[in-house]
Amino acid sequence: MTDPEGTRLFHRSMPFSERLGVEVLEHGKALVRSRLKWDESLCTLGGALHGGALMALADSTGAVCAFLNLPEGGQGTTTVESKTNFLRAVRSGYAVASSRPLHAGRKFVVVETEIHDDDGKLVAKVTQTQAVL
């Protein structure tokens, strides 16, 4: 089941996420989950979801997680560093991203995002640092 309020938050703050077709499953300080449906237009020639599409999913999900963990007075965040390890391809179904805060400080929020396929297999692991604005 999708989270309509979370999906509106993503699409309003990051119109690119709407263009990609990102749907939010849940959003809160401790966990933000979203998904991206496999579509041929988002794939490489081999039929796998493009790494850039997966990174955009992770970055969008992590950004909302960071935003929800802003310190008092924080206005927003921006990604200053992102590291991705790709472990397997997504060739059908959905890529599901789950983001959790590792550190929520005054100047930076560090978020870890895991992307899984429909079988629950780990597709990618992303660690990103978001600067507090």
C-alpha cells in the first residue's frame, strides 16, 4: 500500500521523483520507504534498471529521511556526498528503497539506504551525507 501524503511530499519537493514514477510506501524520522517500478524506458540495453535510476531513487528517499531528521532551525538539506555499491540487477517488478538515519547532527545528516528487489534480495547499498541548510 502506498503512502499518499509521503508521495505528495516527494513530488512537491523533488519533481524529478514524480517524473521517474517514485511511489512512497511510508515516511517517518526512523524510516522512509519508496519504490520504483521497472520500466523499459529506465533500463540499460540488457533490460536492467539503469544505475542512475536506482541512485535517483536512493537519493530521493535519503533526502526525505534527512529532511525529517533536521535539527531545530534547519531549513532543508542538500546531498554533498553519496557512495553506492550495486550488488545485483532489477529486471522486473519494483526496486524498493529503505532509508534510515545513521547520524543527525547540526551541520550534516548521514543516511543509509538499502534497495531490495521483489524477492527481498539486496540490490544496492547507499550511504549519503546531506548538509543541513
